[in-house]
Amino acid sequence: MLTSVNGKALLQRIPKERVLVESDFPHVRTNGVSVSPLEIQGMIGILAGLWKMPVEETGSQLRRNFQDSGALGFFANAEHK
């Protein structure tokens, strides 16, 4: 979704306060290689560019989105390490 023109256009229509990132690992492949959940940092960089905001601020926004959604997931656990 983050690499296609249509996907980027769709993401720009969604309020950034409603976006959550995730990985379909191991089902998604790029150039024949499974996309790892570790690729989320790259997704944050792409979203930062689309939203025209710094990567750190984008990561903070996504972290708030997870917390607000009740899905504790990766970001909530990472803060406690």
C-alpha cells in the first residue's frame, strides 16, 4: 500500500490519527523476499514523507494511535524496555 500511487493517495485521505501500521509477515514479499515486521521503521519513514512531518513525530503519532485504539502491541511494549 505504501509503494503504489493509489495506496499513497488513499493514505493521504485517512486522518493520521486513525492510521495503524502492521505487517502481513510472512505473506507479503518484496522482490521475492518476505517482508519482516522490522520493516515497520521503513513504513514510518514513508508515512513521514506523506504527512510532511519528521520521522520522530510520525512514530510518536503512530504510538499514540496504538494506545488510543487499545491495541497495546509493539509500540506499547517497546516503551517499557
